[in-house]
Amino acid sequence: MEINEKTRWDRKHSERLHSSFDPNTFLVTAYDEFVSSKPPGVALDLAGGAGRHAIWLAERGWHVKLVDISEVGLRQAEENARQRTITGSIVTKVQDLNTEKDLGREQYDLVVVFSFLQRELFPALRMSLKPGGHLIYKTYTMDQLNFNSGPRNPVFLLQPNELLHAFSSMRVLHYHETIHEKGVAELIARK
Ligand SMILES: C[S@@+](CC[C@H](N)C(=O)[O-])C[C@H]1O[C@@H](n2cnc3c(N)ncnc32)[C@H](O)[C@@H]1O
């Protein structure tokens, strides 16, 4: 029997009940350098799973929309948020981004995407940002195939410079590809 994407991710999130909720260090450094001087606003955490980034932002006063295909992941995020001191807010939405690609127009001051790739969403991501809003994006590249973990399917792996070109109509403040130990690309761009 073929297992659909939602079931697969629900299972993965169920198995990760005790995983770390620390944010990716790139979010912390990117935020400190480029975003922290602005007052907290409205943010989108795309495919944010158990919410480690949404929670980190909400602890800093942001009002975060957390979307993901997995209800299990989003329930974990809600539970975890209840144990933290949230000064902003988090709303969760179950959304299959393969079929429901609308992210709204000029709604967000900040969009964060970590370890998720759906190329067809690039235009929607740009559109969802307010003018002056920031995009912080980090995910795997084809170079990850040289290592033993991470996605194997090229559909989920960026080509060299792909993220840079995808958001070149915005002001790219930082772009970096790592090829040692991990194959990842990092981007910070302002609309
Ligand atoms: C590797 S996890 C990353 C989660 C989170 N961004 C983080 O860094 O902690 C990938 C996430 O993408 C979600 N996902 C996978 N396919 C999706 C889809 N079609 N629509 C929405 N979310 C999806 C999964 O449920 C999972 O939470």
C-alpha cells in the first residue's frame, strides 16, 4: 500500500516526540543581523513542522502563522508553545503545499523556510511578503548526496545557485552554499 505524504510526515513527527526544539543557528544569526532592529510583526513559518522556529519568533513578540501538512507536527508545536513564554502568538494551519499553493499577498514582514523545498512556491513566497519584508531560507542542495543523511530525491534538493536566482528580484543580503560536511544553501533577502 502506498503511504501518502501526510501519513508519512505524521509518522515521522510522532517518532520525534523528544527531538530538540532549538532553532537552526542560521535563523538566530540571520535574525540578529538583519531583522532584530525592526519591531516584531507578522511572520510565516512555511512547512514549520513541530514549530521550533515559529516558537522562537513568537517568544520575541512575532505573530506567526505556522503551516504544515502534518497535524501531528502542528499539535506538537501547540503543546510546546504552551510551555514557553510567548509574547506574540502562533496560529497553525494544516495545508498541503503541493495542492494549496496560495500564501496570500503582501501579508508578512518575515517568511522563514527551513529544510523544505517546493520550487513551484517561489513566486508565492515572494508575493506573500510585504515590501521591505525579509525571507530567511535554508535547505539542502544536490551536494547533500555526497553525505549519508538528508533527502535523496532531486525534487527536494536545490541546484547550485538555484535559491540565489529564484529570489534575485529581491535584494539578496546573504547567500552561502556549504559543501563540506553538509550540502545546504542559505539565503536572506529583502523585498
Ligand atoms: C524536514 S521537516 C522541517 C520542519 C521545520 N521547517 C524545521 O526546520 O524544523 C519538513 C516539514 O515539511 C512538512 N511537509 C512535507 N511535505 C509537505 C507539504 N506537501 N505541505 C506542507 N508541509 C509539508 C513536513 O510535515 C515537515 O514538518
